[in-house]
Amino acid sequence: MILAPSTIDLFAFGEESLLDLVSGQASPFFAYDLGAARERFRRLRAALPQRVRLAYAVKSNPGLPLLETFSAEGAWFDCASAGEVSTVLAAGGTGAGMVFAGPAKSERDLQAALFAGARVQVDGIEDVARLHTLHEGAEPLPVSVRVNPAQGVSEVATIIGGGGPSAFGVDEEVVEEFLTEAARYERVRISGVQVFAASNELDAGRLLANHRTALRIARHVQAVLGRELDLVDLGGGLGVRYDVTQPSLDVRTLGAGLGRVLEENAWFTGELLLEPGRWLSAPTGVYCARVVRTKDSRGERFVMLEGGINHLLRPLMTGQPFPTLALRPGVGVIGSAGSGAAGGALVRTTLAGPLCTSLDRLGTGDLPADLRPGDVVVFGQAGAYAATQAMTHFLSHPAPEQVWVG
């Protein structure tokens, strides 16, 4: 049996490659396809207007081989900690192609960003005041201000974007007061705007609406400052599907629409930045865990795996599981979403891990009824917000291996 055509984009590797991986690698483990990462970067780059720069959001997956791959493609990087700055520099990135964000930046974070030469995005007057003290250059330090939109935001699920009350940025309603206060700090110069208003959005139209909101805010900031901005950062939010019934984001539609948005905003002549993370990294990775045991409990089917939320926390946080398929070593794929099962019917199954807590659930989905110990469950879209977002040290189970291919 082979993967159904409708599900191929959910998993980084084909059936033969998956069989090779599970036969040669101790479970559980993550595997990533660097060739797929290159292809996705180039596809997105080709779809967007040429003046739009791509800054890979390191938070989605900070693996050094992945950062090296994107660096070789000419990517900028969106960092949110001193550790991410260090990893990007090790991967060949430079401060000239780096933005630095975060709602509670430590002094160590700010020093790392300044040392690298990154563009800092300030979230409040406290950031401005500390940068004023830390900056030792002869010229004022150019920074961007993150603005939390008052309205005009369109997204399905709020994770780190959206409107309403927020720990991030300066509320749009008080941005003029902020700019007036920031002007008192002569060694810091507000010259850019960042608006991050979506997370994992699959609708190009919603993303474009948010981009128009960002440019509307930027135009207002420029008018208040009385000088031209040199950078507008549109944030990220480019989504990937986790379910076979969901649509995929059409990046060509997004690119064409963004071109029209730029024509509508000819007033802005500076750098324009987009921060894709998940869209670039999620489809490059899979997580593989062997079945330890199965059971039926009061009408519910359970399959217990060697790994749980200590490796994949996202289903518990969001309520949305990763896509899965079942693999039998020496045989091949025996069931996947949208394709039925080779050995019989698919049944609703709750996936649980090895941890001594009822929170250890990796989601519920349709898997073969004859799934048995030794089979492997493969989780797709695991190249983002997976290995490094997990509760790795909980209960002291070993960390999973990470395998880089290509």
C-alpha cells in the first residue's frame, strides 16, 4: 500500500524512505528532509514579490542543519532569544539579516542582539530605555516597534498574534504616546514597524487583510514620526494543514495579492519583511514512535506509544493532533488518513504516551484496527513546534534522536 495522493504533503518522506528509517533507527525519533526545506523556501520565494524578504522564524525549528540550509538560500532570520541568535550565527547567518523579538527581553537577550547587529523589535518603553543605555554606537540605534492592532485582524486561532489584550507590543490606541516618550531617548531611533496578527492561517485572503492592517498602522506611525520608515515587518502566520480535509495555503494567491497590496501602498519604499516559520519547516519533519501495547477501555480504543507529550506537546496545547499513518516494519504503510487500511477497517483511536499522567495524549484519529506492538505510528508536519516545544525532561525519559537527511 502507498500513501494516498491527498495525504502526501502531510508527510516528509515516502513509504520506502520511512521503512528504511524505522529499520535503521531506534524509536522514538524525529527525521527531517533538508531537500524538502530547500524546495519549500524556493517555492515561497518564487511566489512572492521580489522586494519581500523572507525571515525564517527560528522558533518553529532551530535545528542547525535546517538553519544552515535556509542561510545558504539567502534567508533572513527572526530570533526571540540569545540562544537563537547564537545558533543563527553558527549557521552562517548575520545580524544584517536578523530581527529580534520577544515580549520580555532579558538584558542578555538585548546584548546578544546588539552584539550580532540584529534589528530589535521593541515591545514597550522599557526596551527603548534599556537599549538607550546599552547602545554604544555614535549614531542612534534603529529599531522597530511592534504594534498590537486595535481592529482589522482576521485569524482562526490566536497563539502569538491577533487583536485584543496582549503581552506583545504597544497597543495601537496608545502608539502616539509611546512614540512621543520614545523620542526622549536620543540613542534609539524608531524607524520600523512590526505587526504579527495571525498564526497558522490557511486562507490567503485573511493573511492579505492582516497585511493591509499592518501597512495602515505603519503609515500612521510614519506620519506621527514625520520621517520615512525603513522597515515594515508583516509577521508570519503562513499555515500548514494538519488534517486531510483542510485546504492548503495557496502561496501563489498570497504572492499575487501581496503584490497588489504593495501597489496600493506605494508610499512605503523601505524593506518589507515576512516571517514564515511553520510553513517552511513543518512539512520537512516526521516523528516516529513504536506501539508498545493496545487496549479497549469502556468503549474507547487506546494505543500506547514509546513517546508522548514529552516529545509532542502541540496536541495537548491546541487540541489539534498531528496527522498520522501506521507503518509495519517489513510490510509498509498499513493505514493513513484518507486512504483506508490494508488489513481492515480504520477505527477511532486515542494515542497515548508512556508518561504517568492522564494528560499524555497525542490526539485521536483513525488508525487500523489490527495495529499491534512493534508497528510504528508516524506523525506528519512534525518539523515545526515539535521536538523543541515538548516537555522533554518530564519523567526523565530519554530525548528522541533527530535525524537529518539530504
